[in-house]
Amino acid sequence: MDATVFGLVAAAMVLVGERRLMPALAVLLDFLIAAGLLRLATEPAWDAIAAVAAVIAVRKLVTAGLRGTRPH
């Protein structure tokens, strides 16, 4: 199975357990980052690098939102 599928399952489990969207979204984004990095290891292309960078940027914003602070 793909890391993205595992991420969706893990995020759904967090959403059911916590009943809050932000922690579930953070888990999903962590899995998407991992999936992107795995893809980069096999096929380093500029579009893949841009996709991973975008997911990391969104993850930073979500993490800041969970803490209630602005990202650095």
C-alpha cells in the first residue's frame, strides 16, 4: 500500500478518536511528507520537489494553527 493510503487511514483514526480536525490533518500531512520524500528518493524531479515543499509549508501552517502561534 502507498504511504498516502496509510496517511488517510491514520488521519481518519485520529479524527474518530480525537473528534478534532486539526490533529487529524497534521497526521495526514506528516504521511504526505513521508510519501513525497520516498518518491523523491526514487525519482528526483523538480515537480516532486515542489510538491514536497508545498506539503511541508502547509504542515508548518497547520502546526502553527494547532499551537495558536504564527509560523517562523
